[in-house]
Amino acid sequence: MATTTVEGVEHGHGHAHEVDFYKESHGLKSWLFTLDHKRIGIMYLVGTLTAFMIAGILALIFRAELLTPQIDLLVNAANPNFQEAASLGRDLYNKLFTLHGALMVFVFIIPVVPAALGNFFLPLMLGAKDVAFPRLNLLSFYIWVLGTAILAVAVLAGQLDTGWTFYTPYSTTKGVGPVVLANLGAFVLGFSSILTGVNFIVTVHKMRAPGMTWNRMPLFIWALYATAVIQVLATPVLAITLLLLVAENVFNIGIFNPAMGGDPVLFQHFFWFYSHPAVYIMILPAFGIISEVISVHAKKHIFGYKAIALSSVAIAIISFLVWGHHMFVSGQSEFAGALFSFLTFAVAVPTAIKVFSWIATLYGGSITLNTPMLYGLMFLFTFTIGGLTGLFLGALSTDVQLHDSYFVVAHFHYVMMGGNVIALLAALHHWYPKMFGRMYNETHGKIGAALVMIGFNLTFFSQFMMGSRGMARRYAEYQPEFQPYHIASTIGAFILGLGLFFTLFYLVRGLFKGKKVGANPWGAVSLEWATQSPPIMHNFHDTPHVDSDPYNFPEIDHSRATGGHH
């Protein structure tokens, strides 16, 4: 791709000794008040990954509790009044999984890819100097911090044990304080999401480099654009829902109270009308990442560019029409159930288009099995399992059996973690040299990837098995016949935890000990690789000019006879 008018920029040695954006200004204040999209992205990355670590440690605690069928870890078994202690243990268990869910969903998984990686790379990939509204960008970060703080206070104040979904009537009878605070926290976090979405939409429309038509935009940008549309349209519904729940708790106005003519199921409709599109806020950016990673590390033009781009938009639209599949057993009409079931299956079509396109991209490519590619292939495996098991939950007849069982937990984690988190790991390894100008240890990367793969599948595949046999979710105690599955799941969770902590170790170590790299270590052709690593403050010296699409790998595309090597 011809990038800029400056000689040598494609090769990374135009303006060789330019100061990168880390060194442009120093001190804590320069970070706290920065308007540079890259610094804001790094701050989001540190914040969201910290939330991920805390939520992950909580998961390990309650997985350890589930090693045995009865409450033991979370109570003092020596307590003479064991019944009372067991009751306290169950309460603590409920609080742990509520906190785990709320942190993972609202604080980590919804913002991590758009706010952290999107902020860093969207302007770079468009050939822009920054996002459209830099001050709004910084404000959205501080709103995210505020929302996280309110949520943390709600949890530390104790008594929040409603699950992350805040279902009525439980959340309206539980005592006002914690539920109201937690709702307020999630409400504030929603505003951060909306502002980021608005910023991205305007940036994509108004700030593309000359020559970058919609058909030449990287697929990661298409995915972020579709995500931003959902953020802007769906998040206000969550905000209104949470405000209604706060009003119900504080003023007892009876919106969700049947005794006063309200309907507790109405809350579920409102909640899932946002929260199902939110699943796609989590997964669409991951799809964009995988398109970049697979194309670059197979050195091959992406297969079906337009189909992948438009399927992102199709998923964004259909995502608003499927919320009722969470409510097949809530007493909605049979016709509504059948309609939601049909629409749920419809989402599989644009998703399958992507998966088959990625596999077709791999075919005949010059594949490098490095760490980003391993995570890319892992994504194809885990996300496909997540998608296919969703069909059982989308079909009315099987959902009635599987609803609220561990099968749902496993499916949700295969989509969210097997999708979003695995793609995030692929992205961190793929863009690490661009973000930090150094390279992590490749051998460590492969060991980490193997641990994550083994641990993840052992943790959640065993949950499919126990869920299909009737093990209900969200219980601290269970029938002894489920214990072997729980033991397998807990061992897997600790292997997964080990893999993630090991990954954290070598990525942080790479910041100090890693080998310095040039502008384009992977030989990629999208615009972010045309500037130095790490990028300079204003990204590009001259406005880049784009004259081909970002997946043009001539070595394979135009000279297959040579076997696809450089």
C-alpha cells in the first residue's frame, strides 16, 4: 500500500529518531490530562485488565469452593453452629459470583476492545491524527473510572447478591442501598460506552485518510463501527431500565410489582433488550481482530472482504431483535417464543459467513504459527463451539431443559471468553510491537497459549456435560454425582489462571527486556504499520494516501507459483 509522500515510511525509517508518544511529555499529570488517543487507550487497557484480574481471582475462589458438594471453603467448618455458618457461606458465594459477573461484564468485557484497543488503533488505521473529539474521549475514560468506583463501593458496602442481571422481584426486596448504588455504577459506565461510540462513528465518517473509501477500510474498523452503532442505540435502554429499578427501590412506584399492577418480567424485557446487543458489543470487535490477525499471519488477502464487513452490520441490526430468547421460560406467548427462536437462528448466518471466510483465508496462505496466529486459530475453535451450543439454547424444546443450568454458563463463557478474551490475547500479541516498540518472548507466548487453551476447555467443556445432566447454575452446593465434573472444571480454572498470569508476566517483562523492533515486524500492509513503533504523538508526519485495500499481500495473491514466500 502506498502510504505517504515521505520516502521510507513504509519501511519505518523515514524521520528515524522521532520521539514516541510515551516520551513526548513526562509525569503523572501529563497522563491524567492527556488528549492523545494512544495514551487514553493505554490507560483503558491497564484499567480494564486490572478489573479482569480481580474478577478472575474471584472466579478461582468460588471454583475452589465448588470442589466439594457442600459449603466448606467459605465457612469456618469448626464453628459449632454450622447451619448458621453455612448460611453465611452461601450468602458470601452469592456475593462473589455477583461481583465476578458485574466486573467482568460492565467494567471489563464491554469496554476492553473498543475503549482500549479501539482508541489506540482506530485513528492509526484510518490515517488520522486523533479521534474526532479528543476531550470527549478523555471524559469518557473518567466516566468509566467513576462508574467503576461506584460499582466497587456498592460491592464493598456488602449485601449485593442479586447476580449481575439485577432481576426483579429479588432486587427490589433486597434492601435499597447496594442495588441502587450498583445500578448507578452500571448506569454511569453506560455513558462512557455511549460517548466512545459517538466518537468512533464521527471519526470513521469524517477523518479517513484520502483514498480510504469504505471498501478500503480495515475490517477491525468495520467491526468497531458496527459496535459503536449498537453502543449508541442500545445503551440508553439499559440506562432507563436501571433508573426505573432505582426508582422502584427508592420510591416503590410499582412498575415491577404485581401487587401494584406492575410486572416483574417487564424488567427482563428491558434488561435483555440492551444486554443481548451488548453481547455483540463484546464480540464484534473480536471478529475484527481475528480478520486482521489471520490475514496478516497467513500473508494472504482476506477472503470475502465485503461479506465480512457487511455481516458485521447485519449482526448489529439483528442483535436488537433476539432478546426474547433469554425468556423462553418466563411465560411469554408461544408465538413470541417461536419468533425469537427463528430470529436467534438468523444471527448464525452472518456469523457463519465470517468463520467460513477466515477458514478460506487460511487455505493456501503462508501461515506463520506464531503466538498471535495460535490465538487466532484457538478463537476459531472455541468460538465455533460457543456458537454451535447456542443453537441448543435458541431452540424452544431444548432450552426448556437447559435453561439456568451449567450448560448456559459454559455456552456464555465459550462465546465471551473463548471469543472476546482469546481475541483480545491475539490482539495484544499482534499489536504489542506497535504499542510498545519491543517484542515479547515468543517461546513464552506459545507456552502461555497452550496453558490457556488446555485450561479454558477443561474448565468449561465439563460444564456442558454437567449442565445437560441437570446441574443448576448459581448454587454453592450440589448433588454428589456432579462432583467429578466440578473437580475437572476447577482444575481447568487453575490451569487457565496460571496461563493468564504467566502471559501477564512475560508481556510486562517484554516492556523492559524485550528486543526492540522496527515499524513493521509482521510485514503487514494496513496503515498503523506505516508509522514508527511506538507511534509519534500525532501518528503521521504527512497525511497518508491510500491506493489499495489493507489486505494486499502480493507475494501470495499475485504469484502463487513461487509458493507464497518472500
